[in-house]
Amino acid sequence: MKGTMILSALATTVQAVENGYGLTPPMGWRSWNCYGGNINQTLMETTMDKISERKRMVNGKPTSMADLGYVAVGLDDNWQACGTGVNGSFHDSAGHPLINTKTFPSMKGMTDYGHSKGLRVGWYMNNCICSEQKFTDPTYIQKHMEESAKAIVAAGFDGVKLDGCGQFRNLTWWGQLLNETGRS
């Protein structure tokens, strides 16, 4: 009986998004672990500089953290303009995420900066600081999800961390929407 249970546990099927990403665990840095909610574009870009600086010696050669494979830099919570959108959210009536442009004047500029350093830049959705829980209209929920996925691509992000704080936790739908953007 024990052997049958183990075999059946091993025989479960798994679905995956087949876009070439996530084949290995990401190695890098996320803003929350260092700054919590006290983050801004300047701190993100300074961190990108530090990760890509070749100030460490490895086998006598100047080496950066990025050279060692630590190429993921993720912007976590508190980029959004909390409370400025529909139902006190950070999404407008068309479903677009609203960015706090006082602390993040140019998301695309920030991701371009990271890419110029050879880094992959990640974003954060389904946020905790201004968690979104009040949406019931299926049409708006669809706009919200679709526009969030489009915003990830438009701003040049290479990936997204999805937290469990808001109501938008359907990872299958997120994967589908991100794949539909055509971004590889």
C-alpha cells in the first residue's frame, strides 16, 4: 500500500508556462528584502549598479555578482499609487496599474537601465501594501488582469512576482495573459 501511494504521488501531472523562463531558480535580489516599502527608482538603479560592478576578485579576475549568475533584480511592493484608482485600488477604470511617479518617474527607464547592465528586471503584482479585494464585476476583473499583463511588458519587465495579498491569484490566467503578449 505504501509503495502504491508513493508511486501515485510521483505520477501526478504538472502544467507549466512554456516560454523558456523559470527553467532554473532565479538568482538575484528583491527590493523588499532590503528596503521593505521604502523603495524608489534611485535605490533600484543604485542596486543595479552594485550588482553589475566588477569590484570583486574571483580567480584573480574582476567579477560582478551578475557575472556569477545573480542577474535578477526585482522591484517589490510600494511602487503603486495606492488608493488613487477604482474602489481605492491602484488600477484606473480601464484596468491600467497606477504608478507612484514621485518615487518611480519612469518604469521603462528603470528597466532599460537594468538591461543596459545585463540584468533581468522583475516587477510585483497582487500587492500587499495596497491589496485589492473589492472587485466583483467580471468585465472589470478581466480588464484589470489584461492591462496588468500588458503593463508588465510595456514597462520592459522580464518577469513578475505574484503575491497572495490581493484577489488576483489565478496563476494559470496570469501565465496565459503574459504568454499572449508575445514577449519572450
